Amino acid sequence: MSTYPVFTISKIKEEGGILYAIGLLDRTEQGKEKWINDGWVGSLKSGSKVAFGRWSKENELWKFKFDEEEKKKIEIIPGELVFAIDGYWGERVEITLDESIEWKKSEFYSEGQWDHEHCAICWASISEYENTNYYLGNERHPICTECYHNYVKIRNISFVPIA
């Protein structure tokens, strides 16, 4: 069994500007969690690129409908095997692997009633009392120092559950 569910793309279809990848999934679960179901949001990972969309079931085949902007993020080819990652983990994988994000070491200061942030990977609190020093990606992705060094800096997605 592979690390993550594998989506084998059998064909690509475009209808009215909407791109679909159609193929077979080797499974819809990851460990004990359901990751893929009809109508659910998900992501496809090809190399270091991640694109988001929505799953739909057609008999034994699955269709992945790319969101408008997402279809530009990865190149998909019939016959290609890509990893299917649920939407929750896919967001974290994308932040970790996206080389276009500029990371800046920051120090947290509360502003008005906003007294904390959460790490976009592990959800640890970032505040004046804990994880005061953190990293901020493109002015919108707060990452605690531990997650930055363990995952983002070295492009490691081992935080995603594999069983």
C-alpha cells in the first residue's frame, strides 16, 4: 500500500472551462479516516505541487473537478499516478511545499482584541505568552518555529498521518 491514496488518471476532460481528471482511486481512506467521498473537497499532489477541487463518483470511476484557479497549479497527464490528500491536510501540504511563499521570522504582538494566532500546520497557539517567535509566510500563513524547522524549511510533509 502506498503512503497516501493513489489516483490513477485515465483521462482529462474539459467542459465549459471546467477541468476534470477522471480515473481510479486505490482507496478512499487513510488509516481510520475517510479522506475521499462523493462531493467532498480534496487535493491532488503531483511532485511538490498541490491543487484543490471536489470529488464525485461515477460508477467505478472518480472525477476530480478542479477549482478555477487550481487547474493552473499542476500539470496532469492521463496515465499519471498522483496522491489524493483530503482538503484539511492538503492545505498544510501546500503551505509546506510551495516554494513561492516568502517566509519571514516574526514576533507576535497582540493587536486590539486579537491576542493570538494558530500555527497553520500543528494549530499551536502563537501569542505573547507562547511561541512568541514564529514564521509568517506571505503575510498570512503563521507557522510556529518548530513546524517551520521540522517541515517547511526542509519541505517535509511527515506531519500528514500515514496510517
